[in-house]
Amino acid sequence: MKRGVTIKDIAKKLNMSVSTVSKALNNDASISIYTSERVKALAKELNYIPNEAARHFKLNKSFTLGLIIPDILDQYYAVAANGVEETAEKHGYNVILTQSHEDEQKEEKIVDVMIRNRVDGVIVSITKNRVDMLPFQKLLSIGIPVVCIGREPKSGQFDYVSSNNHDGAVMATEFLIGKGHRHIAHLMGPAGMRTSQARFEGYKQALANHHIPFREELTESVDLTRAGTFSAMKRLMQLPEPPTAIVTFKNYVTLDAIDYLKKYYPALVDKVQFTGFGNLPILHHLDHKPLASIEESSFEMGEEAARILFERIGEEDADEGAETVYRSSQLPCRLVVHEDDEEKDA
């Protein structure tokens, strides 16, 4: 296989030193315009491609970020990834995008891949059942900064960016209360996730704000699978006094819950009303959908996470003895009402 053209090849043809050619290609002010133009013209003629690997080695950087999300098909993560990539591009960085598929072991293998690829930093939305943060503490221990997005880490030793889950749940619940509902259920996410707990507390806060007693039997935890949602809906609908409205952890859960009603309680499909997190584009095209959605600003979340990560990367030369102050940022949510296939901010 023919090797690529190198700086040495250009220097030999022009009878210049390698140092002079390198400076000319990097627009060094010490090189004359005439010399710089000669070097660049020959480089273009020979199809010279800079050796990025060598440059990265010299700078001790890969100019690459790692991004770990549960599922790229989930709009929430896809939009957040766009925010990360746009910010990374502005800094001259590339992004390695990976998916854990909610598998902790796969997530740990991905972390090892990130280390082998010498990424300069990692942004992660941890798997729903992760108990410890050991893989990510490993990254920190070798000087690779980590920022968590969406799902709050189990340890406070990480920077964290999320939507304001508590206030979003208050808005979602109070919207249903405003529609006259008093028997409002909550399909919360996995109990071990702090995000689930924050939304659960917001749901309870809204009930308390309107002097509606909290009924424990109206809260069901789901594992974010269709089967799990069907099981939870079965228990709710078999209650002596079933709910007339439901706040869900996310609108993918809402759609599964509506499908359950279509299959087993078709007469109630248009009577049981929903609100949920995630303003999915597909909702525009559905006949049966939540009354309103919580918009989580996931693009801005990705941007903010990347911004914090670049600040951490820039701190690598800071005093190692200084105590790290970890940052927690919660972006505001907004309620989007779905009415006659048009969205209106509530």
C-alpha cells in the first residue's frame, strides 16, 4: 500500500527544513508569505493530509469526547446528543456516540473503550439500574472528566445537568387538577433512579398544593418496558376507585398505557387523561395522546453538559491540590398543551 505524503517529502522537494514546512503549514508568523504559499501549493498538489494522530500525541489530547446514552431511538437522548455534538464542533472536537441499552455490563465495557481511545472527557446518562458509579470514578481517577446528564448520579462527586424534574412533575399534575381531576395516578420510573424520585415528589407536591390526599395505591413504578407498563396499568384499573387521569414518567410510557386501555378498556381510552415528560414529534400524528407534555429542553441540556466538560478539560493544568467543587445544573421545563393538533404553551 502506498504511504501518504509527509512533511519530510514536501521539505525534500522544496529543499527546505522540516521545521520550516511545518511552520508554514501552521501559519507561523515567522515564515514569509512567499515561502508559506510555496509550501501550501505543493502540499495541495501532492494531496498532503496532516497527521492528526501525531499532532494529538504531541498535545497529549485526542480532541474527542465520549457520549454514552441508553438509546439513540429515544428522542430525549437523540436531541441531547445533537446539543453535545454542536458544542463539541465549535471547540474542534469529535464525539464518539455509544449506547448502553440499559445494560450495566455493556456500559462498563464502553467506559473501557473510551479509555483505550484516550477521550478527553465523557458525558453519560447512566443506566436505569446502576447502583454504583465505580466505572465513572475510574475515569476521574485517571484524569478524564465526567458530566452526567438527565439521570442524577448516585454519588455527588460528578457534575450533573438535568431538567427540573420536580417542577416539571408539579406542572404536569396541576394541569390535570385544573381539568377537574382528583383521582390522579402516577406511573413513576424505576424506584432506584433519583429522577424518578424527583418526579414522584413533584407529583405529591402538586396534590398537596390543592389539598388532594395522596393515595399510595395510585402510584406504580414501571421499568420502562411495555410489559412493565401493562402490569402497572392492570393494577391501577382494577382498583375499586381507578384513576381518571395519570401522570407518567415519560411519554413513551404514556403511549404504552394508552395501548393498554385500547386493548382492555376501550371505552375509557378517551376518558382517562394523561400528561407525561417528553414532547415527542410523533404525538402530532396520533389520535390518542396525552393532553399535555413536559418539554425538557434536552438540546440545551446537551449544550450545557458539553460546556461544563470543556471547562473541566481546560482545568487540567490547575492546582491538583485544589478541592473540586462539582456543579449541578437544572434547566427549566415548560408545559406544552396538545389541542387540535396544535401546541400551545400553558
